Amino acid sequence: MNTLIVTAHPDQTSLTAGIARQILEALRPGEGAVADLAAEGFDPRFGLADRACYRGDGGTPADVVREQLRLDAADHLVLVFPVYWWSMPALLKGWIDRVFINGWAFSIDESGTRRNLGRLTVHLVAVAGDAAGTYERHGYEQALRTQIEHGIVDYVGARRGSVAFVHESEQDDADARQALVEDAVRETVRAVQR
């Protein structure tokens, strides 16, 4: 099993970065790697070269090829991210926009859409500032899951994996927060190792 843990947070001391490290440490040695998009300086902007590649008028940018190769080597993808405005950060969304492209993640031709990532299972760990009750009351969790699971994971033909929310991530009760983190890490690692 090879697991790629992708995170997108500018602060290396953040709870998000810490959760990604804890998941990696809980996996068997050599079973996983972390792709820290902020630390690596990944450019999330979908530019003209990306558009030309999408249309089949140009080659795939080198930085995108590197990301696709990392994903080609993975059986599991774990997205660990803070919830910004009830969604993922722009850095992570831009990574998906640029990497999960036509001709690699899916293919469109006269016969329709072919979904190319059936070998990959995608797990989500969302670090949320609000309480679980707020997410439930307003449908935020379902909206976020629909956007990512249906709009991305299903579209490219990948398998849906585990989903863990670390609610109230900014609360003052460090013990309660750590318990939520431990549950999320345990649930994610268990799903990867199934």
C-alpha cells in the first residue's frame, strides 16, 4: 500500500500539518509520504499552459507531471485541509484543478467521459473551526462532501474512502481537541490499511 497525504496550509506548526504528520507516523514505515503543497511552493494558478494542455494543444507542465507521478504511485490519497469558507483552501483546489486533468484523471471523447483513477481511494480529513452541530444544522458537511466526493472523486472514477472532521479545531480545550485529532487519525489509518 502506498499512501500520498496531501496538505495545504501555510503554517508548518498548524493543526492541519500536525495531523498530516501523525497520519504518516501511524502508517507502516515506507507506506506513505506527505506532499505539503505550501512548503513545496506548488503554484495553484490554472494558467494558459494548463488550458492548452486541457484542450490537447500543448504538453503537460512539468510541475503537474511530477504531481501525477506521485499519484500514479499511490493506492490511497489522503487530503488533510483546513476548512476555509466551507470549502478547501485555494491552494488545494488549484492543485486539483491543475493535476486532475483531461487525458490523465479523466478523458473526454466522442463516446463520452472515461474515468481513469479507479485504482485510487481518496480519504478526507477536514479541520473545521465550528462545532459539529453548526455543520449539521446548516448542511455544511454535506455540501463539502458533495463538492469533493461527488464533484471530484466520483468524476475521476476514484473510490470514496473515509471522511473525518476535526470540529472546533480552535477551541481552548487542548485535551478535547487532541481526542478529536486522535479519532480522525485512527479512522483514516484504519481505512487505508483495510
